Amino acid sequence: MTDPQRMHANSPEARAVVDDVLDYARRRALYENVPLDKPLSPDELDRLASGSITAAGIGARRAIGLFEHVLAPACITTDHPAYLAFIPSAPTKAALSFDLVVSASAIYGGSWMEGAGAVYAENEVLHWLAAEFGLPAGAGGVFVQGGTIGNLSALVTARDAARRRNRAAGRPDPARWVVVCSAEAHSSIVAAAAVMDVDAVKADAAEDGRLAGDAVARLLDEHGDAVFAVVATGGTTNFGIVDDIASIADATRSRGVWLHVDGAYGLAAMLVERMRPVFAGVEHADSVIVDPHKWLFAPFDACALIYRDPTVARLAHTQHAEYLDHLTDEPEINPSDLAIQLTRRARGLPLWFSLATHGTDQYRAAIDHGITLAREIADEIRSRPGFELVREPQLSVVVFRREGWMLADYQAWSARLLEEQRAFVVPSSHAGEPVLRFAILSPLTTFDLLTGILDTLEDTLEHAR
């Protein structure tokens, strides 16, 4: 007979489960030579892993063994120093280990009343970031799931603010609201526009890939009061390009339009003193995002969404229901009042713990490593015959091409590189042409590792000849 309390009781069986899980987590977190790993096909996983969900259960030891030896190796390790595709992760050991504490503590991070200590710690991080970005003392925000949710929440706030201004002035809302962004903006901006049922109008970037204020101004004048927000990018995903935020801010401020800065990947570079001029104008933003699970060395998933004036977001996002009255009547701003989610994990705590443990100087040095290494490997690519640098790296993304190669060549090379467990590098594209890119974040990624990958491109070409 089953016991309804069995799964929750503090029994010897429960202690064994916790011990088994923590033992694996400790070994995994401290493993010095984590394999890169690779995906398996559905048929392979059906053969190796099916049948784990049964009426009586298979027990913790078998379940953790199945995960360790079958399921986990079928997932590419995103914090491996040779993971250079997309945007990698590189969580610190402190952040990884404290992520376990967050789950074990059963903290609800949606309200001040229920999670005051956790929310306070998260706010410490958010206020520090806001100051680094040049935002005023009253700025604040919330940690949400990722950049997509952060961008959507910020744009919902911007539209709500525009609607309130219209009502206060006795003006009707436009037939269709418009958000302006660059043609190089992240796909989440168009996705957010679709969710909100508004139009995303793309401004042409300059030859260097940067969006500038003159292009934005033309669209603002064309669409007038229908534009409720402009999105500038603080580090594009494909190239790591930072828009001309200062000139964009001039265009939005003179017309009273909300400026949102999507810095999911790149805004963390502002922590490096010599990079601050690249981001001039961020201090004028009405909202910004940056993803700690990218260049701030936290585990998945966390996006810091910061508003110049959080009370504006509170008006847009506070949910009202009878059972919530006790929370919404309190003077403290709840994290759930600042974004579209109500239930939330205190996902900013691993970053707080890692920052408190290591200090901000270590973070600045770790980010600087990626920027410096990108420039070094760009010089190396430029010096090699048959290689061409597509664009000088601005942050830590390096885009290049191999002379004479087509998409099929890149794909075959990429698959072989992963099969041999050397690295994970996948082709991207620029202006319809296939290219390669190194996205460098981990302080464990080295110049020798990158040159070794370049050597395989040369070896492959020689072998083909």
C-alpha cells in the first residue's frame, strides 16, 4: 500500500535520496574535465532510457545513474570551455552550488512578505547593476526567466505608460501600436510584438551593423504617436555589436518615447572600464535587460530586468485578485509586480552569492578576459592565409569565414568537431552567406584552444585537397 507522506517524510529513505543526488551534484560541479558530450537520436534514447516512469518507481540510485550515464551525456555541456556556439554559459562554482540552496530553501520569490530576505539580496544585485549602467538611484527591477521574458515585460510596461499618457491627455490610442528596433535586433523583439499584437518596425543599421539615431528618428517621425518604444541592442547575438545608444537616446528623449536597451548578452561588458564609452547613452534608458546566465557567470535561467522608475512597471504588471489583496495593499514593491510572471523562483540569488563570495573585481577581470581573447584570436585569424575576418570584434564574438567553403563544408566540419569532442562550433550566416563564429565567455577558454580549432579547419582543407 502506498503512503501519501512517503515522498515528503524525513525518513532514512529520504536521506538516502538526498545523499545520492548531492553526491552526484558535488562530483559534477567539481569535475575538472567535464566532457563536451553530444546529442543522441530519439531512437537511441528510447533504447537506452525508456521505462523510467513506473507505478512503483525505480528508486533514486537507479534514476540518478540513468541521468548520469545516459541522459546527461546526451546534453551538450554549455559551460565547457570549447562550447563556442550560440552564447555559452560559464557559471562559477559558487553560483552553481548556491543554486541548490535556492531550491532546498523552498523560497517563494514573488512577494516581499513571503521572501523578504531573498528579495533584499536580489535587489542588492539589481541596484549595483543599475549603478554600473548609470541609471539613477531609484532604479530597480526583478530577475525573470530570460531575455525574451525581460524584453516582453519591458515592452508591456512601455505600452501601458503610453496608454496612460494618452488617457491623461484625452487622446485616443492609435489603431496599431508600433515598436521600433534594428534589423539586427534579437528575434525576441519580434516575438514580443507578436504576443502583444503590435507592429515591429525595423530600422536599417549602418554598414558597421550599428543602429543610429538618425535612422530611428526617421521612423519616429513617420509613425508618430503610434510608437510606444524603441529597442536598442547592447551587443547583438550574432556579432556582438552595440548600437549607437547615445544618438538613439537623443531621438527618443526629444520625442518622449520609451527607450529599452536589450543587453542580454553584451551589457555586462560595461563592468570593464575601457568598454564604457561603447555603451554611452545607456544611462538614458527607461528599461534595460542583461542575462546573468550569459556573461555574469550564473546558472540558467536568469535575466535582470531593470527600470529607471519601477513604479511605472508596477502600474502595468500588478495582478489584482481577492486572494492577493493582502500582498498588493502593502507599500513594498513585490518582484511579481514588475514583470508578467506571478509565481517566480528567487533566481537572482546564485548571482548574489557568487558576487558576495568573489567580489566585483573578479567579475570585471573575467569579462575582460573574453574581450581580450576575442581580439587576440581575431588577429590570429587575420594572419592566416585562407581565413577572412568578417568584422572586427567589438565585444567577445568573432565572426570569420574559410576561403572557398560552402555551408555543407562548415556543417561537415562542425559535426566532425563535436563527434571528436574537440569543440562545439556551428555555422551562422551573414547577409545570406555561411560564416563561423566564436562566442567567447568562459575564462577557461584559452588562445591555444581556439588556435587548435583553427588548425582543424586548415587540416580539413588540406585533407580535401
